[in-house]
Amino acid sequence: MTLPHGKLLVFAKEVRVRTEESIEVYCVFPMLPSLAMFMEASAQCSAGFDVDGNIKLGFLTMGKDIRLLQDIKEKEYLFILQKEALVAAYSQYSFEAVSLSTKEKVVTGSFTVMVNNR
């Protein structure tokens, strides 16, 4: 994955599983994450769908139905994203962040990113 962020702001570390429609990405936060950090991490994970390695500039444009399901107690999570829709430069994904220790969903939601292919 190629991300234009500074090192401290890169939460998405490793693509573990990738299919045409879904992806699983290991994420690490430098501190206990806020919901905003979960949103940013989910947007970063969407870069894992880019298998051609072209550097693109993307923007998180909307979050929807973001739900905290469990107390946030850890710094490491597995993010699972599903492609929902693609319209021009906009892509919509649903996601869940799963605790690595308990295997329970901690946060779920959906988001939209806009990618500039120039």
C-alpha cells in the first residue's frame, strides 16, 4: 500500500487478505484510537485495493452509520472492508474493525472516498 501520510499518521500496516470485493488490513494506532482515527484508518485501508502501485491522491469525503460496539481497549485491529459502490472517482465501502484478541467487532460503519487519478 502506498499512502502519502507522514509516518505517525499511517495506521494501515499490512494487507492480509484481498479479493476483488473485500480486503482485510492489519492496523496499528500509536495510542488508544478515537472514532475519527478509526475512520481515517478505514480510508487508508481502501488504498489496499490498488494493486497496480500507482500513487493516487484520495480524500475521505463522508462517513455514515459509524457505530462503537465495544469499549476501545487496544491499539491493534483487523479492518475488513467491502466495496459497496463505485461512481466515477467516488468509492463507497462498508467496514468493521475487529479486535485481534477477542475477535469481536469494535467499530462498524461506511465511508466514501474520492480518488484523483492524476
